[in-house]
Amino acid sequence: MAEGGGAAGRTSGGRLVVESLLAEGLDTAFSVAGESYLDILDALVDAPAIRLVTCRQEGGAAYMAEAHGKLTGRPAVLLVTRGPGACNAAVGVHTAHQDSTPLLVLVGQVARHQAEREAFQEVDVRRMYGPLAKWVAQIDLADRIPELIGRAVHVAISGRPGPVVLACPEDMLRDAVAARPAMRHARVEPHPDAGDLASMMRLLGEARRPLALVGGGGWDDRAAADLMAFLEANHLPACCSFRRQDIVDNGSDSYVGDLGTGVDPALLARLREADLLLAIGARLGEITTQSYRLLPIPQPDKILIHCHPAAEELGQVFRPHLAIQSGVAPFAAAARRLPRVADPVWRDWAKAARADYLASLVPPASNAALDLGACMAALREGLPENAIVTIDAGNFAGWPQRFLKYRRPGRQLGPTSGAMGYAVPAAIAASLRHPDRLVIACVGDGGFLMTGQELATAVHEGAAPLVLLFNNRMYGTIRMHQERRYPGRVSGTDLTNPDFAALARAYGAFGARVERTADFMPVFEEARRHTGEQRRPALIELMADPEQITTRTTIAALRAARA
């Protein structure tokens, strides 16, 4: 990069920020431009190794950056301006925190001499982001930029990954200093103790109905392959935590389902029958433990072995019989090399659990003109193994979560935080990162209108996701809860929507509406040609029957249960 902002041998703070990002190997930034960090934007002109993606709203930009971190294991850079920009970005930072995703957020800030005066758009970033991030700081001295950006990357990728936020006062970015970037940080991970692994295998050998629970962040293809070898060598059934279905190849005989929303009752029964639970990488949080009712608190009623990279997660709610502090990749590599359990007694039990999962893939009978279960089953058979599927929050998500299959190196990207508006920006980020792969975004009508304007970003940047928009004209999850607690008393959940297919075409994307089951796959193939051959985004509006409130029940059934 060319030097600027000062005398010979000196560099402006803005350029030093960009040089430090390059030194850390960060190659992608998502932004909504702001005057508070103009010097960083200017420095990026001379840094073509960093792709700058211009977004339409900071929430969408934050979701894109979070999805990039999920896909790569390295933080993307999120650039937002002070005040309103920082506030808009908070939803994505919270998602990165709950999803254990590395993320580096740079927030332009008011000049240092204006601080604590409620200057124009001033927000105390440290107090605002304190509960949402692993670490929050402000760079007040330009010569500390390499130190603090390096530390930020280290914190973001080490232990339990997560978001880090740095505030950058605009006058600091104009200061000229002689500092230079430091060397790149490598990820620091704890490794499993040999004695703990021996204890794990002893406990496993004594079990009769063991079950593995896999989840969390930090998984790459090698780690997933190592885990698969361990599971299959020991005929060990495994389920995945909420929206982590792609860690275990769903085609493997070891895979028996996921502990998300709308979980298969047969899987819950298996979990209660299990006498040993081996949790690998997963936080034992609310969704995965079914509102903390899956196990007694604090002492489980079965043997619990919990492996997690963060010590504070081990025993936070459920006290394990054996706690193993380890990154998932080192654990999986070590587990693969362990002697297998000789002639495990649980083989028939594991086969029955697998049969339960396969039975759950059969869609229930439907009288709806558009049978979403049948559509997802048809889509499942035609998806490439490396397809990427992003899933938004909402009851509609049950259809792709239940009826699609996920494989490595395929990916399922969804917010475990339950944040709406995630799927479309995440799919754009995935399409930019992997332009050779089919990327499908699954989103409801409510979620789409939160961040759907990022289709303009997709067109501008050359991304080509294929959006499946499930339109049931309501906030379905909240309506479900209303019907359970207050049957027939609908309030605040009905929606009036635009013509989504026409809206997509206005953005420059392919747009179509599907109202009958027979039309789904022909329209899908047409949309896929547009995303592949023409590199244009595509959107298919699926006119869902609002009566079918989940994959397992209807509004009428919910009302009848309360009658």
C-alpha cells in the first residue's frame, strides 16, 4: 500500500488499520459507508486484496460478515459508522456471540475531543456492546492499532470464537504514526488430555444406550471427517444441536436427527432412554436442551461427558461426570485414533434410532395446494452434495430443517440466536465466498422484509443466491404460541405483503410464484439456471397454507387441544 497521511516513513491511522487487517490475513469486509471512517475507506482503495462489499443496511452487513465467519473459521471485517450504524449492526453481533462465530467489528467513532458530550451520533461503544461481544475496546492512539487489531483477531478466533468490537475515533484515523503491523495470529486451542480420553472410552464401554450430541462452532471438513470416523467405528448414534445439522453427514448410519425446534418426539424419547450423553462442542443451551428440561439441573440423571473449548461452559448449567476442555478439531483428531469399543452392545439400539430418523423424512399427508413437505423431499433428492442452505428464523424453517439433508462439505447456516432477517444476507455472503456452489436461502415473508433489500447488494456484487420465500402471510412462530395460549385471539401477527416475485424482478433478480406442488421443481430448475448460467439472484415465492402452522400440526389442531 502507498503511504499517506504524514511525513516520510509515517502512515495514517486509517492506512495502518488496513495494513493490520492484511497482516492478519483478513480478506473480506462488509460495510455501509460512513463519514466517521472515511480514512479506512480511502485506504481500502489501495488494498485490492481485501474485498469491500457495499451493503444496504448495517444489520444485513453484520449477517453477511457472520456467515462469512461460519464458512471460513476466520473473522470477516464489519465496518459501520457511529451511533445509528453501530445500533443497526447489534443484531448481527448478538448472533455471532450466540453462534460462537468469529467477527471483527470496526465502528467509526466521534473525535476524541468530542467524547462524553453527546456529540452528533455519539454512542459509548464499550458500554453498548459489552454484553454482546467477547471484548470491546477503543483505539485512542494510532500507534496501538497493530497491537489492538492483533489482539482482537486473537480473541475472536481462540477458545469459544465470537465477535470483537473496536471503536475508531475519526481523528485518530487521521493521525500519522511510524508504527507497522505485527505478525499474524494463529488460533490457540486447548487439546484433550490423554487421561480424560481414556476415562471417556471407559465410560462409553460401560454404557448400554449411549448417544452423542454434536454442535458448536469451529468445525471444518477435516474435523467433521475425524468425528465421523470415531462415530462410525464405534457404531455410536449422534444427533446435532440446533442448526448444526451439517457437522455430521446426514447420510451416515450414525446420524439420528437434530435437537432444534419441532424436534422429532422419537428422538426425545431416545435421549431420555440414553444412559450416557457425549456432548462434543455443543453448548447445552435452551433450544438444544428443550428449555433446560432434557436433563435434571444441576446433576444429570445419566452419565454426561461434555467436551467444549471454553472452560466456563463446562458445568455452567449441567454438571458433567467428565469435563474435557478441548477444541473440537483436536478432540475429533484424537478420538479418531482411539481404540474402538469391542462389540458394542448398543448396535440394535443405534439402528432403531437411525430408523426413527429416516421415518421422520417422510412428509405427512397434506391437502394443501402447495405441499411443502413434498416440495422439500423433491428438493432433497436433487441438491448437490456441496450445496449451501441458509435458514432464517420462524416456523417455516421446520420444512428445510426436517426434510432436507446436510452433508460435508455442504453447509447449513442459520442463526442459533433465532434472529429474523438472517438468511438472505447470509446466502449473499456464501455466494460471494463460493461462487461455484448452489446457495439456497430459506426465509419467511416476515424475515424477508427485514433484510430482503440486500438483493440489491447481490446484484451489485455479482452474488447469485436462490431464495425460497415461504409466504404464509403472518409471523408464524408467534401465531403458533398465540394459538396455544389464547386460541382464536389473533393479535399483531397478520401480515399484508407485496408481490414478492415482482419485487425480486425490480431488483434485477429472477422472480416467480409457486402455488401448486407440481409446479415447484420446474420453477426451481428455471431459477437455478438463472443463478448458474446468468449469475443472477433468483427468488421463488411459495404460497404456503397458513393453516399448516408447523410440519407436525395445524392451527385447528392447536385450538382443539385447548378446547
